[in-house]
Amino acid sequence: MATKNTSANKYGVGVSCFNDITRTMSLSRGVDRVVEAIAGRLQDQLWYDPNYGLPVELEVINSTRPELRSLASRIERECMKEDRVDSVNVDVSFANETLTILIQGTTDDGDDFRLVGRTIGQIGTSELIFDRE
């Protein structure tokens, strides 16, 4: 029996070990796999792949104000490196020592997703936490 290759099947099933999105180590499927991949790209770099990752928190710490103005476009470019993403729109705002990143996009299967990242604590000594909304 053949099954339709829906986005839930297409992206597979895996243990959700990105504990800022799912704290219970549950299984993730479909668009959740894509969201976790994007969040991972924005928190880490791979030492063996210089084209993977944009650690946003380090970008903020090490950037000047003019560089921060381009942060949304740099995040968009990093999100689009994920081959399962068809389109993405990023909005970055700063208020009361908090950086907020709103990512809205569509997978290559047409599924919409929304991801919000916020710094907890003062920039430079904070932690960037992503949640699926």
C-alpha cells in the first residue's frame, strides 16, 4: 500500500531534542522538523561547515547599530538555506533590552509556520529562546 507523501511523512519523524521548542523530548513530525532546523541554524554554527548557521546572539553582541539594522535580512538568508523552506519573512525588534525575532514562512509543501525568538536577560548575558507559535 502506497502512502501519500504529505509534509508529515516527507520530513520524517525524529526525537525533538531542541528543548526550547519541546521540553519533553517528544517526537516531532512534518513542519515541526523544519521549524526546529531553522531554530538550530539561528543558535549555532557547524565547525565543519562555515556556510551553516547564524548564531544570532553572538551577532547581536558583536554588532554595531548599523549592522543590527541588517539582522532581519541576514536571518532571512539563513532561513532560506534550509531547502524545505519556500518563503520567509523576518521582523526584528528591540525593546526594553529584549531582542524579539518573528519568523513567518511557508515550507516547500505550502505549510505555514511561525517561530518567535526572544532574549531572556540583558543582551550580552542573555539566552536566546525560540518557541513555535
